[in-house]
Amino acid sequence: MIWKSLLLLLLGLSGFLAGMWIMRTGMERMAIDRLPQIISRFVKTPTRGLVTGTVLTALIHSSAGVSIISIGLVSAGVMTFADSLGVILGTNIGTTFTTQMLSFNLDALIIPSVIVGAVLSLVLRGKYKYIGLAVLGFAAIFLALELIERALEPLSHTAWFKDILAESSHHPLLGVLAGCVLTAIITSSTATTMLTIVLAGQGLIGLEGAIAIILGNNIGTCVTSVIAAFGQPLNAKRVALAHVILNVFGVLVFLPFLSGLAELCRMLADNISVQVATSHLLFNVISSLAVWPFTKWYADLVIWLMPDRTSPT
């Protein structure tokens, strides 16, 4: 029985990642030729970069995708390192859109989404047919979440599984580590966040433990940017470093106030699933907006930490 539940959980996570990929691909294909131009054109000030990063990440459901494009543009010299920082701040905000949407019970939309997505894929022509692909991805995500919920239900009665989750709840650092490692492995902070929401919704983990995992996955999501920066010019590596510093420092600041954040989320929502999603929103929005007015100085800090050692002294 346990192995069946674990297999079902694996299938559910795989289906969720596939659904995210399908939905993201559909949205990206709609503007695949214009994404780099859009990013490079609308980032000339930190505010415009923040808005651009937020909107694009919300639309294509991938903070990593927008971050990687930004690193590529910086590598090509199309965008400066300083201009890219606004986009990175925006991706952290935009990634909360998917979590907020999926924290609500939208199971009734699964079948209509499958029908509408299939019809649009067959009827529309050219790049517009990818609208149907995005809708099908949306349906696949909710089907996968249903699988995950069914997989976790038998596990909730297993002593060792509950002990592990309880340990994470009582020791926030373990929760942060778990979120960081899991997100780094599956390369999707959204998937980790949704798994955490399901666990909390089924009463398998407390709100404080869930928030600790949420904090950790914000560190784990930086792995994609770091990998993308390997072998790239210095400024591209600085973009990845800026992303890491932003999220790691944000976690260090929030961690001592984890209980207070949990109480605030309880005040804002009654449903624990929405509370977990709210904590994700608050962390990312506050972290990004706190740095936003100081983007120029933040860029100078990153340059100081990663100087150009090839330049003459």
C-alpha cells in the first residue's frame, strides 16, 4: 500500500511538472519571437523592470524561464546587469500568481478546460493554437493535484511519514532545508509550494512548518539561475548571484519572525491552503519591494562581491 501511494505521488508530481511545462510552452509559443525584445525594451528603469518581470512570469508561469532569458540577454550584451535586477525582482513576485490561483479549489474547471483546450488546439491556426495548449496544461495541473491528494491520504496514516513532517514543523531549519533540497531536485518552486499546500490542507503539516518549507524553496529555485550562468560572461554570473543573495538574505530576515508571519496569514485567511499561499506571496512581494528602491546600490554590492579580476588595477 505504501509503495502504491509513493508511486501515485511520483506520478502526480510528474504530471504537475508536465502540466506546468505544457501551459508554459503554450504561453511562450505565443510570443516566442518577441520575449527577448519585450524584456530588453521595458527594463530601462528598476520600476519598469519590476513590472515586466512580474507580468511575464505570471503569464508564462516560470520565474526560472524569465531569469534564464535575462541571463542570456545580459550575456549577449543586449541588457545591462543593472537593468536585469528589476526583472529578477519582478520574477519573484510573478511566481506567486500561479500559487495563488492553484490554492483555490478549481476542480470543477478540469473537464471544461480539457474540452476547451482540445477544441482550440484543433480549430485555431498558427501561433494562436498554442492558446489551446496552455488551457490543456492548466487542466493537467489540476488532474495532477488530484493524484497527489489521493497519494497522500494513505500516507497520512503512516507513523514514519507523520513523524518526519512533525519534525520539520517543530524545527524550522529542517523545513527550510527540505524545501531548498526538494526544489533544487525537481527544479520547480511552484511544484514544491503546491505539494506543501496539499500537505497542509490534509492536516499533515502545520502552518509554521509549511512556511519554513516555502522559505526554503525560494533558495532552491536559485539553482536554475546558477546553472544557467555557468560558462557565461561575468555580468551573467552577477545576475545569478543577485538572485541568490536576494532569496537567501530574505529567508534569513524572515526566519526569526516565522511565527509572526504565520499569525498574519491566519488573520488574512481561514483556509490553511490559502494561508500557505499567502505566506508565499508576502515573502516574495516584501523581499522584492524592500530591495526595489535600492536597485542601483544593490547592483554595486553584487559587483563589489564579484569584481572583474581581469581589469587592470
